[in-house]
Amino acid sequence: MVDLAGRLKVGFHWRGGPDVAYADVTEWWRDPVVLRDLPAALAALVPGAPTLVAGPVSRGSLVGALVAAQLGVGFVEVRKNDRIAFGSDPAFIRRALPGSYHGGGALMSFRRGLVRPGDRVVCVDDWIESGAQAGAAREMVLELGAQFLGTVCVVDDMDDGDPLREVLGVRALLRADEL
């Protein structure tokens, strides 16, 4: 029987050509065993006792919601380039991602009232490469007076020497070089 890590590897594909390659994880969501087992496996990596899971759009929202349900805690969707957040509505907290992020940056946001002082928040995503999205989520969580517990993801593709890795407390099921 293939374990979860094995199923994740089988369902993963590098697509594109030598100049532009991208990670295709869409087969993961087709596999009912991955959908059943992934939330518990990621929840086992979560440090501390969170009250909220923050998941960056889009796949972080899918995986994050599954982990939040597994943990029995709330979920906050961290939106990317939400047209409402582009305005000046003070109900939203925002962070710009660096211009180097996927060739142009982005604006991450969520409604302020969703994260409260005293909350303990873990960021959950499918993949971490630069740490830009998790870093933005962390900054917003801290600004609102909540505690940031760390980052949990399926695949860790960050450089080992990146100082942001420790700041974000990255924990993952797989390293990208295993795929």
C-alpha cells in the first residue's frame, strides 16, 4: 500500500518546458485518499495550539480549510489581489508582496475582524518557495495583536539558508527535490 507521501509524489507533475516549468498538483485533489489523509498529516505538523488557520488563495484556502476542520478551529482566507482590498476600506488589512513575486508582486489581504488579539494563527499552504505569502500573512497577524505559530505546507521549496525559513517556522511533508 502506498503511503500519503507516495500518493503525493505519484500525483505530482512538473509541466511546461525548459524555460517555464510549473508544479502541477491538481491530481492530488482527484485522489480521495489524499483528501482524506492530508488534513491529519498537516495538522500533525502544526506547532502549539492554534485558534485559527490562515490559508493564502488559492490552494492554501483549500488545504487550510481542510486542516482547520481537522483541528476544530476557525479559518481565514488570505485573499490575493482582492479588488475590495485595493481600495481604502479600513476594514481590510493588506500587505504588498515583493515585485519579484511571480513576476509582479501582488496584494494580500483579509478583513481585520477575522483575526483578533489573542488568536494563535498557523499559516497553511500547499507549497512554499519564497515565503512571500506566508510572510505577508505573518506580518498582518502580528499587526493585529495575534500570535503567529508557524507555517505548515505540503511541499517546502525554500532555500535552506533563507533566513525567512526560521522566521516563518516552516514545516512540510515533502521537500521539492523529493518530487
